[in-house]
Amino acid sequence: MSGSKSSESGPRAPSSRSQSVRASLLEALRAAGELGGASSARELSAAVGISERDVPAHLAHLARSLKAQGLSLVVEPAACKSCGYAFADRARFEPPGSCPSCRGTRVAPPRFSVR
């Protein structure tokens, strides 16, 4: 293994972070909202500099924090690309592995925004 490869596999947090990860996530969500869109976990991880696997846990905490501020985290549900099934009742922020309707694995991830 090369030295640069091992550093790429871990979180890509900026060396001099001026704000917390959740504050950075909120800023990224607001920026996407100003452009009229929502962000996926992959887009948020790239914008904030954390692992995509860490985003759902931070979003769950951020949703509780936003509620106290009178705001809400809006989740556009994941959807099956094959049959169109929408995972509207899903409470978790992680994308599902497969569709319960057609068993397809091509699932569009949920998208997030702040209101």
C-alpha cells in the first residue's frame, strides 16, 4: 500500500476546520436550497469533506437540532430506477439496498434540503 492511498480511505476533513461538521452540512444544505435543489449524501460528503458513510448519522442529529430552531430537514425519498417504487415511509437516511417491489438494486438515493 502506498502512503497516499491510506490517507484517501479515511475521512477527508479539512485540516483547519473553522466550524463543526454539522454546521458545514447545514451550510451546504442551505446553499443547495438557494439554488432550488436538494443534495444527496454523496454530494454533501464532497461539499463538507467527510465520508459518505458518516453523512446519515450527522443528518439524523442535524434534523433534531433544526427542529429546535423551527426549521426542518426535508427528505425526498429514495426511488427504484426500474419500477419507480418510492420509499416514502422509510425513516432512515441511508439508501435502501434493493426494491421490495421488483427486487431491483438500481435505487436512486434520498435527497435532502432544509426548510
